[in-house]
Amino acid sequence: MFSWNYIRDSLRRHIILIMVASVLIGLLQYLIISILISLDFINLVANFVRQLPAPIQQFLGEEFFARFSLQGAMAFGYNHPFVLVLIGFIAIMLPAKHIAGQIENGSMELLIALPLERSKVIISLIVVCLSALALAVLGGWCGTLLGMMVFPGSRLVPFGIFIQIGLNLWLLMVCVSSYTLMISSLCNEGGRTATIAAVLTLLFYFINYIAGINENLRFLISLNIFGYYEPMKIISGGAHFTRDILILSTLSLLFFSAAIWHFRRRDIPG
């Protein structure tokens, strides 16, 4: 079904990028915990929030203020734009570079002439993407766990919650990687593939953000992949965790299947 040599070679080429992203994500989680505990940041913000006029508090909403609880602030580390950009870059870069990019530079024609079946190439790449994204999320878990070991005050939050958040984040980025792979199977240029996937992902992100603050657009959340990533609601116990996992997994499977189907049948320019 897949080629261990292809998987090993692909991971080796990108291991520095993957490990740097993993370490940076873990470092961010650790720094968030250290700031929260050392500076008593939560109480400072809570006092400030209580002084805001009631209309402003109502406009910002409960989910906004939930971020300034200990649990909410720790969970926000997994939803920080820096984290999403780092993992999103990996999710988009790998499929774009290894299908459309290899077709563009001519190495794909050589690869499938080894011979190596097309299905093995693309399924192996899926394994690479899943593994790389898992390593990035693992970095976040390690950072959170280290912070909880160093700062006992943060142990009030069960670590199992962050396992759920990390799994939710991993599946979100697997979904991003899956539609990037589908786009890559349709294109002959790695740069074009990455651009289309990045624009599409940013569009999803901003639509989800706007829909979250506009009551009239709330229906768009259910039509958006970011609507099924709910770290703050996981913390509060209000998330539809099983639903989110099933929907993201189903979408990923559909996009991956479409990519495999088309790549096996497309022409490879010589």
C-alpha cells in the first residue's frame, strides 16, 4: 500500500522544519503557562474585565472572556495564530511540494519509472503528512506537560483536555492537507498549488471569525472547517467533540480519496 523508503526519505528531507515547528509550538505553550502563573495574569485581567461597561462585555461575549480563565488561556495556546500558521504551513507545503512540485521539476516522472506505483506514491505521502502534523501537535503537548510539571498551579486543568484539543487540531490540519493534496493532484506547479490552498484556508479562517461575531452569519460556521475546531468549547464542556472528529475525518477521507483517484489517472508531463 505504501513505500517505507519514500516515507523515510520525505520525512528526512523535512525533519528540521518539522522539529523546529514542534519545538516552537511547545515553547509557546510553556511560555503561556509560565506567564499565567508567574505574573498572576488571570487575576489582573479579571479585575480589568469587571471594570468594563456592561454593553462592551455583552458585545465581546462569554467565549471571549473565557480565554482569560486559566483553562481558557492555556487552551488559547492551541488556537494562537502563530500555532495555526506553523502547522498550516506544514499541512500545505508537503502535499504541494511532493506531487505538483515533483511534477513541475520532473522528478515525478523518474519516481514512477523506478517502478513505483502511483497509488504507493500518494498513499505514502499521506502517511508523511499525517506523521508530520502529529509531530507538530506532539510538541504542543510536551510544552503543556512541561509547564504543568514546573508550575503546579496549572495542574488544576486536566491534561486530558489538551489531548482532546490536540487531536481536534491535528484533524483540522489533516483536512487542510487533504484538500491541498487534491489540488496538488490536479496541478503541475507546486507554487500554484500552495497559493490556492493557502488562500482557501485563510478564507475559511476569516469567514469563521466573522461568522462568530455576527449573528446573521452564524450559519456559515457549520459550512466551514474551522467551525469544527473548538478548543474553547472543549475547555468549557460545550464542544460537539464526537461530531467535530467525525466531520473532519470524513472530509479528509473524501479529499484524500479524490486525490488518489485523480493522481492514478492523470497524465504526468514529461
